[in-house]
Amino acid sequence: MAVPPASGLGGVLLLDKPEGWTSTQALGRAKRLLGLRKGGHTGTLDPFATGLLPLVFGEATKFSRFLIDAPKEYLATLCLGQTSTTGDTEGAISDAVPVLATSEQIDDVLRGFVGVQFQVPPMHSALHHQGKRLYELAREGVEVERTPREIFIHSIERADKSGENLIISVKCSKGTYIRTLAQDIGARLGCGAYLTGLRRTAVAGFRLEQAITVEGLAEAGARSRECLLSPEVLVRDLPARHLDEPEADAIEHGRAITLPEPVCGDVALFGPGGRFLGVGLGTADGAMSPARLLANG
């Protein structure tokens, strides 16, 4: 599928976030290089994590939720035989214990994580508790009870195993903490584990191979905005409806229309000539009302 370039309405940047940067820092740098003010990211990556971070600018911010809610894919490196107080390299590391599990036993344990899981969010996370981030409380030495959250693991496989280092590929729902997943895997193996590396490889069909580095964006200079994709790529997984001129005009002016073939839920709407209008909300009786539209219609 050809990906349309962005217009003056803003667009989507697929960035390969470097290690040591917060997602907010990466967004700020991209804003400066692109010369754009309005922007956001579509799901954070921890500072020590790298990989695909889709950023949205201008009118594309209206449709960012379709990536925030989408499944993510990662390559995660675990150190078996030790644990960390934070679940990753930033915490205090325990003494090593022998790792007796075979590759076959590891595969069996990994298969047990596929499907619905209930995960306790880590203390070192950005969730709020009584007005404070959990990681702020953790830094103060305070630990609070966290309610388990439902997540979904679409797939999880052993990609490589060398000594105590285990690399896994994971496709999971939003809200999944890979650090916690690493700890849970270690617990089921009986030897403990913590996360030593994390690279996001895909989000909603976008692949890391499509991303540009910060250095590449800087080298693009005055042509940096050519790296932006059209806002409509954010809704490419939605059902689409192509409207004629009167229907498009009604939607653009905030009026509902009736379609001959009903479609329920979010729908990507296009006008004559394939012009992307935005997202409509359809109901079972055939009604289609505007939900989020581009500024020009």
C-alpha cells in the first residue's frame, strides 16, 4: 500500500528513538527540526528503550488515538538468574542464581503468556496515585498497592538464547509493561529475570524499517517535512467510505447523513477525488455523523 505524503495540515513522523531520551525529549527535538509547534507522541517509550515512536503533528494529532490503542511489537532482552528492583537496568540488581531451564522449558513458559493476562503495573511507571506519579513515590521509598490490569499478549517467542541472555519477540496490547512481563517470566522459570534491553519494532502495521533517526532528520534539513506521512495513514485500518459531493459537504458542515449500507463505529471518510475528510461515527440504522474532521473539511 502506497503511503501518501503529508500536506500543510501536518502529518506523522516515524522516528527511531535513541537510547537515553524520554519520548517527550524526542518529540521536542523533532518539533525543532521540523519547525512545527503542535505535536504529540502515540505511546511512550522508556528512556532506556529504543525503536519505533510515531509522532503526530498538526491535524494528525486528532487521530493519534488509533495508534495509542493499537498493538505494539518489541524485541526484549532479558537477563535470567537475577532480578532488579525496578525490573530493568536502573534498579539494584540481585546476586546471580543458576539458570537451569532448557530452551524447550523456556518456550513452554512463554507459550503460557499468550492470551489474556492480568499484570500489576510497576512502581517505576508514570501512572498516577493520589496526584503523584508512581515513579515519584518509588523514588521516595514508598510502595502502594496497584490494581492488576488486563492486557493481551498476541504472541511471544524466543528469538535467541545465549548464556543468561534471552531475547524474546512480543506482540501485545496497549498498557503492557515489558519490564513486568520480564519479571513474570523469570518468576515462572524459577530463576528470576530483569529487562536489559528493549526495542519497539512495530506499531499498528508500521515497521521500524520505515523509521528515520534523529540524525537522519537533522541531515534532511529544509527537506525534513518530506519525512512526514499524511494524517490518513493513522486510520488506514478503519473501514472506509467514499462520499459524493453533497454527502461530503454535509459532513464538512457538521450534519449527519444516511448511507445505503450501514456501518457501525469509527469510519474513515473520503470525499470526491479521494480527499481525506476525517473520521465519522456510523450506527446500525445507516446514520453517519462527523466525529473528528480535518480543519479544511
